[in-house]
Amino acid sequence: MPQGPTAHVTRVAHDVGLAAWVGGSLFGRLAFNRSVTNISDTAERGKVTNAAYAAYNPINALGLGAAAAGWLAARATETRPDKLTGTERTLSVVKDGLMSVAVASGVATVVQHIRLGRQGDDGRVPLEAPLTPAPDTPPAAAKLQGSIGKLTTVNILSGLAIVGVNAVIAQFDHSRPPLRRALLRRSS
């Protein structure tokens, strides 16, 4: 991507999207899911859980979409293989795979959340916890909960791995002087 306002906006969209998606997913898994168990009625717990995820899923999807779109824009321009060192090419291919896993698991998670919310009137699906069925949870809803748990784990781990790859890529950029970077890229 050429340096300038477009490159900066795209990078900001990627980073803000990554923060909204990964941060929201971590909050849901580590804080919200535990907190909602304070609601004593399992059906009400399901209603609150389904309403919360229905409210955040669009933000999560936009965040993931912005992160993916920003990366695609970079791959079409500044992170094309001919502009990278061997290590940077490897890291970029790893990030390509992680982004693919993140998008696939993110879309699947949203679909499963929507399906789970439709399992009860007004989202009132009995839940022991957001990822744990209650004794009176219908079998189809319990199965959906299990798939949501697995998908969100994959989604969060892929997001955290992308953050790690971004950090390593940034360290490469910051640890080499601009002239040396330019020479390395030309010789690769």
C-alpha cells in the first residue's frame, strides 16, 4: 500500500477492527459468560445471554470484517511477496491462514448464535452458563451451545495469533533502518 492517507486509514481500520473483535470476544468468554450465571432463572439467563450476543455480534462482525479488509488491502499492495523479505513472506502467509480461519469461525459463530436465539421464545433458552446447557435445555439448543463454544475458542485463538504475528512483523519493521529495509526488499 502506498504510504499516505489511504494506507493509514486502512491500517487504522485493520487495528481497530482487530481490537473490537478480539477484545469483544475475550470479554464475552472471560467476563460476561461468568457474570450471567448470577441470574437464577435459567430461561431468563438464556434470554439475557442471547440478547447480549445479538447486540454485539454486528460489532464483532464489523470488527472482524475491518481487520480482514485491511489485511487484504495490504496484501494487494505493501505486503505483496515481491516487497517482503523471506521471513516477512512467511509471516504474511501465516497471517493469511489465520485470517481465513478467523473469518470462517467468526461467520459460523454468528450463525450459530442466531440459531440458538431462535430455540426459545424471545431467546429464552435455558442455560446453566452461556456455553453449558441446563438440565432442561432442549437437545438441539445444547448441541448449538457446544458448537458455539468450539467455534469461539478457534476464533479467539486465531485472533490472538494474528495479534502476535502483527507484533513480530512490526518488530521487524522497527528493528531495521529504512534504507536497509528498502535494500532487503529489493534483493528478495
